[in-house]
Amino acid sequence: MEALPSKILIVDDEPDIVEFISYSLKSKGYAIATAGDGVEAIRKAKDFRPDLILLDVMMPNKDGIQTIKELRQIPDFEQTAIIFLTALSDEKSEIEGLKTGADDYIAKPIKPELLATRISAALRRFKKDDEQDQKISFGDLEINKTKFTVTFKGEEILLAKKEFELLSLLASKPGRVFLRNEILQRVWGTDVIVGDRTIDVHIRKIRQKVGVDLITTVKGVGYKFEMA
């Protein structure tokens, strides 16, 4: 079965640049969608589900900095490759861009072949990361994100969907404290209204089912995954 082409969303308010880059990348076999500002970019991203977003900084309605901040708050785009392609070539702008969550920062103008090389490298990097993240192992515990299974000491633990998503989230970064609001947004999303007690109940069920306490409560803050 032939692999589907990688999808790239090009966001820039200059039609000539969008047309030029679109033509160049289409010739490389990429599927392309375009947007003229940040507002349109977020809407298009939700529909198009790009593998990579090429994002200008200076745009009307919503600039690139605000756009990437909002995209990174949406669970579906938290790990999407985003590259700034902008006329702002000074070091301060580059540092700010990378701090806001960009994976690369490219100054205009750039030759099409070099741009294609940078895009290809970003896509390879993210594909590799995705493959590595499909299975998380800690001693006797294994979380398989592809099969949606959890095993402990060789025995499968049956978790409900939200219990699995919650455990996977915490285990993705051992030792890091996840804030309660962050957990609610990333596991339950913004379309469902749930209370803080919902997290507590799911944590308690995970502890009971696995039979060992893998999750530490940080009082008044959130939770973190720890395994001795």
C-alpha cells in the first residue's frame, strides 16, 4: 500500500510567496493547504490536519506568534511540526519564535531546495519521535499507545479510555508535574465540562487496577508519574 503524502499548511499573507512555495512543495509530492492569516490558519489546521505548518510571523488579524501559542494549546497540534518562515532575521526574533514552540526558524528569502531539505528533516524527526513514543516501558509496566493496552508483570490491565489517556499522559514525561487544568484540557478537552474530582476518581481507579502506586499527588498543584 502506497504511503499517503505528508500534508503541509502554508500560512503567509503574501499571495506571491504562498503560490511560489506551494508550487515548489507540490512538485516534491507534498499535499498542500494555504491560509492568509492566523485566524484562517487555525481553522484550516483543524480541517486539514497537517503534518507540518509553515508559518509567517507578521500577518494581519492574528500574527504568527499568537497563532503558534493557540495551536500549541490544542491537543491535536501540540506535537505538530511548526516552522517559522519570516523576514524577521534578527537573533531576538528567532529566539522568541523558538521559545513560543516553533521547531525551526527560517529567514526569508530561502532557496526552494534548502527549504525542502529543512522540511524533510523536520518531518523525519517527528516521525521518529512518534514511533518511539508508541510504547512506554518502566520496569514491569508497559504502555502501548498503538494497541491501547497496559501490562504489568506480563498481565494486561483493563483501563477505561480516559484512564488510559490519563496514565499515558503522565507517563510520557516521568517526574514532571502536570497541572490539573492541563490534564483536564489534554485528556477531556475543552468541549466537555468536568470537575476537578473527575481527575481524582480516575487516578484512584488507575492505582487500584494496576495494584501499585505509580502516580504522586502534588497537593494543590497536580500529579506526576513516578516509578521506583
